[in-house]
Amino acid sequence: MKQKVDDARQQIEDAVLDSEEALESFRLTYLSRNGLFSSLFEEFKALPGPEKKEVGKPLNVLKVFAEQKFAQAKESLEEGKETIRSATDDVTLPVEPSALGSMHPLTLVRHEMTQLFMRMGFTVADGPEIEDDFHNFTALNFPADHPARDMQDTFFVRKGDRAEDRSDDLVLRTHTSPVQIRLMKEQKPPIRAIMPGRVFRNEAVTYKSYFQFSQVEGLVVDTSITMADLIHTLVTFAKMMYGDHIEYRVRSSYFPFTEPSIEMDVRTSSDADWMEILGAGMVDPNVLRAVDVDPDVYSGFAFGMGIDRICMLKYGFSDIRTLYENDLRMLSQFEHIGGVR
Ligand code: DAH
């Protein structure tokens, strides 16, 4: 009797119940009224006492196991049928669209500005956010210890924790102007490029200033480039960005790397406040010399625009911090990727 129970366990464990036919034949063989368990229990009843004790428990355990195996196999076969049925419903129906998030307003404005300048024939260049003193200041005609360096409160970067790792040489770039230097070292004129990127300044956080922001730098170098080319480019940009009705004014200013230097303000109507959106000027001959471009042959203009300001004016943000808090209530109002909300 014990041998019979062991054999039955082996067969039940090995049985593969992957179709309705296999399931039915399993039920008939083991679980039905004329199946193996019925006859084993009949036989069990007739056993003498001590043998009953030995076989009773394994026989019961095996029966429960066989019933569970049957029930589970039946359930998974039915689930399988369910999936096939729903898959054949209507495969031509459009899928439920899933939202992938939205473009950040700063990204939208950066893309738009890049597109506008590309239409004017500008290429796009890029540089590192961690800069050395030479590119961020010296080559841009900021002499060492010159007060002009204080125009931009700087974050310094240490290479490590040891005393010799501390130097003033590495900074988080305070503007995108160092990319001009990298570009002119790589490429000889004619140059007509923009350089968008993130910049950092050690400034108090208020509604109008933040410790990081974004700029689009521009540089044009060729023979006989003049201030008229600069102003024309900036005005064309402002009109394409905001529409023909935009009002602008150009003020003289100072930057170490341009001479003369200007700033440009815009406003959307005559009762709105002026907003400064860029600094610009004719590239200082010292900057050209620092990258081995002959200022007697070439001249150029450069500009640096604040993307944040341009974005705030375009979408009516009054607090720059809104652009960095990533509040979903703000973000979800912007163009959704795939056009889905
Ligand atoms: N780098 C300047 C700043 O961040 C902006 C600027 C002014 C860039 C004049 C220029 C320029 O290229 O010509 O304040």
C-alpha cells in the first residue's frame, strides 16, 4: 500500500496540466468517483491498525496536493483564455495615450531662441559649466585683481579636500562668454554662433535674482563687422521673439570684453516697465589677441541674453524662483510631450 501511494505521488507531481484535455484526464484518473483516490481510500479502510497509521497521513496530504494542483492549473488556463479574448477585441482601436510630462518653459524659450538664430545663419556651440579662471575671466579682458571681477559674484570649485586642492582657478562659470574663447581657439573666423547654457552666481535669492540662470551667448567675427550689424541682429531677434509691436531701447554700458558696450531693454507696450534682456558690444581687441585673432584684420560683435528674463516676459512670470521650483501646477500648463495631458 505504501508503495502505491509513493508511485501515485510521483505521477501526480510529474503530470503536466497545460490543456483542457490534460486537465480532464487528470480529474478522471485521480479525482473522480472511479479515480485512483477512491480506490486507494477503499483499500485503506481494509488495512489493519498499524498499517493504517503509517499510510493515512501521506495519503491525505497527497489528495489535498492533487486537488490544489488541479484547481491552480484550471485557474491559469482560464486566465490565459481571458487574455486571448481581450486581445482579439478590436486591434484597430487607438491606444490609451499616456502622458510623458511637459517641456519646461525655459527649455521652450531656449529652443525658440535657438531656432530664431539658426534662421539667421548662426551655428550652435557648447562649453563646460565648470570653467577655469583663464576662460571665465582673464581671456575676456578681466585683469587679475581688477574690480570688474566683482561684477559677477563667483562660486569657486575645489578639486578635493586637501590644502593643495584649494585654488581660485576653477569656478562655476558666471556667464556663457567663456564659450566665445573656446570657440575662437578652435575655429578661425568667419564665426557666427550662439552658445546657450546655464550659469551660476553667488547672489542673494530674490524674486528677480537666483543663484543659477540661463543665457544665450552670441558671437560674430569676420572682416568689417560693425555696430550696425549688432543692432540690426538684436532688433530682428526681438521682433521675431515678441512680434513687430515690441518697443526697444539701447543704452551704453560697460563690459571688460566689449568696447563699446551696450544694453538693450524691451517692453511690450508703452505703459509696461522696461525690462533689460541683454548685454552686448563690439568684441574688445584684447579678447581677439588672447585667442590669436588679428584685430587689425577682424572685428566682431558679441551679446549675452538672459533666457530667464526673456521667458518671464513672454509668459508673464513675476518671480524667477517659479522657474526653479518645478511645481507641477506651473509645469503642467506648458506644451505636453506628445501633445497629451
Ligand atoms: N557676460 C555678460 C553677463 O553675463 C553678458 C554679456 C555682455 C555678454 C556683453 C556678451 C557681451 O557677449 O558682449 O553679464
